[in-house]
Amino acid sequence: MERLDKILANHGFGTRKEVRRLVRSGAVTVNGKPFLMESDHVDMEKDLIEVDGEPLTIAHDRHIMMNKAAGYVCSTKEGDHETVFDLISDEDRHKYLGGELEMVGRLDVDTEGLLILTTDGKLNHELTSPRHHVDKTYLVRLEKAVTAEKKKFYEKKLADGIHIQADGKDGEADCLPAKILWGDESGNEDETVCRLTISEGKFHQVKRMFATLGNSVAHLKRISIGRLHLDEKLAPGEYRDLLPEELELMKQN
């Protein structure tokens, strides 16, 4: 059971004050009858809530896929850069019954690509907990071209679990085995382009891995998390709700 005003506010019908006026105007009905007390509780599983005759589809949680643009930080605090939350409209940023939108992991300020935001804390934990080792794949453009002989060297070092040096407050570490494929998703070969799949999320991990190999990252874009792939129709900075089948893919990771 939830308060009616909380449900309406969480579904974009305005502030609690605006919702109160809406309810007392008689525009809101529950099971076909006008509902004039906004503080009363309703059963979201059983009761039919209508606003101006239109049934309200109740969402407990929100799940968003974003194609993060470079130049935005994965943070709730503003500093030298705008945050990914600045890319989300005010209408979409309101709090849901499940809580506030939170990021599932983070991407560096200059990294683009797949970022998931959700109000589902349980799902977020399952996807980011070090115990679960969810695969994340990145499209990488390197500064220096890699010869055929060097490619084999990269593949073996990464598959064995490469040792990376400290970066800031993050100490040196042994990485879990990673897989590298050469070329982009379309199979176009390029001696500077590869796809790297890792199953953890250390600070600046991809950049540190290639630095250990004697190269550096010129451009980095996350293209998948587990079974979920970035919708390439989303331009950098755009976002949309996850489709039901995409949410199921996330839960299967």
C-alpha cells in the first residue's frame, strides 16, 4: 500500500502540492470512484487508478539506458564538468517509488558509451558487486598501431591476467583474465582498433592495462554490459528507458 499523492508525484504529476489540487479537483479516480483524500493509501497491485479517465500505469522502478557523451562525469556533484544527470530532463529525474536514479558503475569523463541508471538498488548491487564479475566490453582506439606479432603478445598477456601499476589512490593490482578481439563490431580491421572484455571495474582499468602493454588509449567507448548492448541509435548524450526484454537481459547477467 502506498499514499496516492506519493504515487502521483512519482509518476510526473507535479509536486505534492500540485498533486493535492489535482486529487481534490476530482480528476483522480480509484476503481471508478472519485478519490478526494490524497493522503489515503491505495493498493498498487489491485486498485485501478485513473487520471482524467486515463489509466495510470504504475512503475515502481525506472531503468534507463544512456549513451554517455564525453565531457560528462559520472557523479551527482557538479565540479569542473557537467554530470550525466545534467543530460536527463527534469521530468525524468523525479524520484520513483524505488528511490532515486543511481548509476550502475561509472565511466571516465572522456569515455563514451553504455551507462545504465536505475532506481533498483538490488539490481545495481548485483551488476556492480565484485563477487559477480559481470562482463563489460569496450571499443578501444589505441594511439599506436599493433602489428600481427604484437597482437598475439597482447592477447596472451591479457588472457593470463595482466598486472597494472598504481593510479592515484588505486594501488597496483593483478587483473582478472580479459579477452581482446581486433577490429570493430562490424568486423572492420584496423591496427589501432579492438574490443576488450573485462569482468571487473578498477579505476581507469582499461587505460592502465594498455599502458602496461606499452600503448595508450586514444578513444574509449563501452558497448555492452553482460548481454545488454548499447543501442547505436542513441546519439552521445541521448537516453531511453530499457525495453522489458532488455531488462530481462540485465537480470540474467
